[in-house]
Amino acid sequence: MVGLVVLGFLYYRPFTSYLETKKALDQRAAEVRALEQQHRVLEKRLARAGSELVLVRKARELSLVKPGERLFIVKGIPEWRQRRHAPARDAR
């Protein structure tokens, strides 16, 4: 009987370590599956995006610039367009 208690005591730590490691491994495997799913979704989006021109246009809409480029923010474009297309007034 004492031998079983000693044997149980000796196996307690390795067994709990095994269970903790198995739990961590299961969590990591779930993370990998989620990342693989996200990768597949992104690959599909990239395939649908089409050409490089489409990607560049989308990046510009998000205010992204290429390395070495400068971003300029121009305000008042709708008002400028209205003035540009407004009928000309006679200067008489």
C-alpha cells in the first residue's frame, strides 16, 4: 500500500506536466487552425483583387504610400469641383 502511495507521488509531477503541455499544445493547434483559415481568406481576397493596379488603388484609398513617397492631404475638393463646374458669370 505504501509502495502505491510513493509510486503515485513520484508520477504526480510528470503527469501534471504532461497534462499542462497537452493543454498548451491543443491551444497552439487551435491558433494554427485559425491562422490557416485567415490565410485562406486573405488569399481569396488577393485573388479577387486582381491586378496590381487594383491593389495600388485600394492602398491609396486607405492612405497608404509606397516607401519613399510623401502623402499629401488635399482638402476642399468637392467645393473646388462645384466652383469649376459652375456657370461662368458675365463680367460686363
